Amino acid sequence: MAQLNLITDPWQPVITGRGPERLSLVDELMRAHEVREFDGLAAPETVAVLRLPVALLIDGLRLKSVEEWGALW
């Protein structure tokens, strides 16, 4: 049975300045400044797909309060 690693295997369809691509979660985070939109997703799906990278970002920053997020933003 084939396995998909969401962290390293390209699976997320996006549109970048280069055109349509599929990115892994790592690539999506590292190249976030290049991603213009998620390809082929309806609004609710886009929100769902964004939850994972946002959760990883918040966890990585170790923000402890809304005030810290506001100061960073």
C-alpha cells in the first residue's frame, strides 16, 4: 500500500509566481511568500488547509498571550 507523508511529499496544489505547483507542508512553509493561492479549493476547504500551517507557526513561535501575538503582528 502506498503511503503519503504530508510533511515531505508534495500534495498541496497551489499557485505561485511560477504557475501551478504541488508543495509539501515543509515547502509550503518555506515558500509561503511565493504562494498566491490554493488551487482548486472552495473557501471552507482553504480555511481547513490553512489551519495546520498556522498551528505549526504559532506553536513554533511559542506565543503565550494575545498581546504577544499583537506585538509580533
